[in-house]
Amino acid sequence: MYELFKSFLGADNVLVSEPMSKHTSFKIGGPADLFLMPETHGQLRQILTVAKEQNIPLFVMGNGSNLLVGDKGIRGAVVSLYKKMNKIVVDGEKLYAGCGALMSTVASAALSAELEGFEFASGIPGTIGGGIYMNAGAYGFELKDIVESVDYMDSEGNISQISGSDCKFGYRKSIFAEKGYIVLGCIFELKKGNKEQIRERINDFTQRRVTKQPVEKPSAGSVFKRPEGYFAGALIEGEGLKGFSIGGAQVSEKHAGFIINKGDATAKDVLDLVEHIQKTVYEKNGVKLETEIKFVGEF
Ligand SMILES: Cc1cc2nc3c(=O)[nH]c(=O)nc-3n(C[C@H](O)[C@H](O)[C@H](O)COP(=O)(O)OP(=O)(O)OC[C@H]3O[C@@H](n4cnc5c(N)ncnc54)[C@H](O)[C@@H]3O)c2cc1C
């Protein structure tokens, strides 16, 4: 299998038994059988073809900032689009970004071009692909607010474009998650703005993040979706769980909506902590906390 993928991706872009802890913001996760890093749409299509022919399960990922990968790792192949296909092109008030571009890099490009509207996403540590798939959001804004259209690849390798209004964006969901489409890139519709004001907004959002979130510790961001009428962090804190640990996984002292890896956490520790939080909050408040982070692989 290795030889087959190596023949068109090159040896440097095919890793065998690759620890996923190296590719997730949680710094947790066992080995992926194969870790593939395509650089072009053609290579991505070839991966889909080979995987289908050989019956190899595929998992597509960006920066791994919303993932909990199991301790036994991932069977089949992981397709990493992180920092690949990451072109950014500005044309008037439109900004195209490839799926592998980091949202922070896109925010910097928008700032340089004096375009406003992307500031809220500057501190979200994911790629454009992961962001669009998740409809990432912060501070009252979501990517859906600024998406004009998205280019994607379906499981047959066909490339299509879909307008933002047809992407079925909702709270942390999209058509890409629903149909398993691979996001290739996105055109954002931004507005001409004032460079200093754009910079100030980015700084303000950054400051709020650094003050309120444990950004210095390995995590995958907010573990739970916001339950209607509540805040997950407040419910968890209300049950006295701030700082509560299972093994190396701990409810952040800074923000109870985050679970941090104290250094030696296993995926099992995080999973047990997630279940403990869900059970406690449900028993005391009757609120079911749904996870926002994605669980991948074998636990
Ligand atoms: C400190 C911290 C703060 C965070 N703050 C926020 C926040 O404010 N708002 C927010 O919304 N999120 C936040 N997150 C979570 C995370 O950054 C976002 O969900 C982000 O959009 C994930 O992007 P990614 O590239 O890391 O995706 P990954 O974690 O690699 O993948 C996430 C999902 O997207 C899919 N995916 C990835 N790329 C593609 C692609 N090209 N095509 C199809 N599917 C794809 C994967 O299969 C997976 O299901 C935070 C995380 C951390 C660690």
C-alpha cells in the first residue's frame, strides 16, 4: 500500500504508522496506519481512487485542532491537508483561500489587503477546510456570514462549486460534514476597511482569547456545543468541576468549557472526563451536553 501511494505522492508525503499525537492540538492519539499529504487536487483524486479500489478507509483532516484521536490510532489512511493547497488570492473585496491555509494566515492576508470581516476567525487555530466543514465561529460571527462560495471534491473525485447559501451551514455544521465532501477552497466576500481598525479588532479578539482561554495548554477548544439557553462552561463550573481531573485530562481552571492535556493524558482519560461531565451536568441540570470535538479512530 505504501509503495502504491508513494508512487504518486513521493516518499516524503507518505508516512507509515505516524503518531497522531504529532498532528493534533490535544497532542493525543495513537498511530495512523498511513498518513498522506497530497499537494494537488490531482493527487487528492488519485488517493480517493486508490482507496476505493483497495477498500482503504480515509479520514481527511486539517490542523487537528478539533479532534480527539483514540489511543489505538486510526486504521486506514489519514489525508492531511494542513498547509497544502494553501494559496491565498485577493481580488478586490473577494479573498480566495485554499483548504490548507490557516485561518490566522488568511486573517493576516485580509489585514494586508485592508479587507474587514475575517477578524473574528484570526485566533481560531484551524485550516480553512476544517473551518468551513465545522462552520467555525467566535464572538457572534461564523464563517457562513462571509462565505461567497466553496470549491469541493466529492467521493468520486469530481470538483464542484457551491454558493454559500447552499452550504446548509448551521451551528458547527455544513453540507460538507453531511455529505463527506472535501473542501478544496473558499471565496470570502469581505469589505474594504480601515487597516488600523482591522488590526485593533484582531488585537482585541486575541486579547480576549488569551485572557479567557487556556491557549498555552494542549486542548481542542470548546469540548461541548453551546446548549440552547445555557453556556456549557458555566454549567460545568456550576457543578464544581473546574480543575477536576481524570488521569492527565483536566477541566481547565481558566475556562470550564475546555479540557486540557496536562502532559500525559490519554484519549481514554479525555473520553472518561467528557462522559463524567455529561453525566454530572445532566443529573443536576437536565441538560444534555453534546460534544463539538470529533472522536476519531480506535479508543
Ligand atoms: C485553543 C483553541 C481554540 C479554539 N477556538 C475555536 C473558536 O473560537 N471557534 C471555533 O469554531 N472553533 C474553535 N476551535 C476548534 C477548531 O480550531 C475549529 O473547529 C477548526 O475549524 C478546526 O479546523 P482544523 O483544520 O483544525 O480541522 P480538524 O480538527 O483537522 O478537523 C475537524 C473536522 O473537519 C474535517 N475537515 C478538516 N479539513 C477538511 C477539509 N478540507 N474538507 C473536509 N473536511 C475537513 C475533519 O474531517 C474533521 O471532521 C478551537 C480550538 C482550539 C485548540
